[in-house]
Amino acid sequence: MQDASSGQWDGLYGLWHIVKRVGVVLMLMAVGVVIGGTTLGLATILCYGIGMYVGIPAGAGLGIWIGLKMPPRDAAISFVSCFGTMEIFHWYTEQQNWEGILGGIGTAIVASLAAWIIPVLLRQIMPDVARHLFAVIASWVFAISQITMLLHALYSTGS
């Protein structure tokens, strides 16, 4: 008879690591799409932003490559920083009536900067345990806010 510490959970533990790594790769691929599309789109703004079409797959590829090496907590912080900032800044631009191209460009720039700056700053000022706790809490708050917004969009009426 085996006890719980003798390795009977090794297969499930290994599967969990694979699931986390796939999640990290997908999160950083999405962040890479935002950063790559914004960066090359702005670099070619006088040519109707045609660089965005190159920047999106390039950013996705770079995000996948980084995602294969980055710890899950840092990936979660980068993802939540990017898309949480995008959501907040998009709401702000709507309140200021900056709808259209100006609001979209501003939102993409701010989200791209947040995805780079916030994880680096947190790595400098927080120990690993605190960063892990921050990543878990931020991920849950982000998930709950997105589910709430989805439910609001599904069940709100236009009248």
C-alpha cells in the first residue's frame, strides 16, 4: 500500500504543469498580439497602419516564445496588466468622447506599456510569494469583472 507522498499523484501533477504552461502560452500570445500590432501599426501610421498586419503574427510568435520560458505568475500579471488597463482606458476614452481611432490608438498604447512596465516593477519591489498572491488575486478579480461585463451585455436591453 502506498502513502500519498510516494508518487501516486505524479501523473496528475505533471498534467497540471502542462495545463498551466498552455495557459501561459495563450495569455502571452494575446499580450504579444496587442503589443506587436500596436507597435508596428503605429510605426506605419502614415501608411494606414499596414505594419499592424505584420505586427500581429510577429507579436503572437514572440508571445508564444516568451510564454514557453516565463513563470506562470509573471505571465498572469502581464496578461491582467495589459487587458485590465485596456478595459479601464477604453472606458475612460468613452467617457471623454474619444471614440473612434483616437480612443483605439490610445487604449492600445497604454495597454502595451502596462504589459511591459507593471510586471517589471512588481518583480523589483515584491518577493516571489507576494507576487504569486498578487497574480492569483488579480486574475480572480479580472475574471469576475469580465464575467460580470459579459452577463451585463447579454441581459441588458437597449430600451
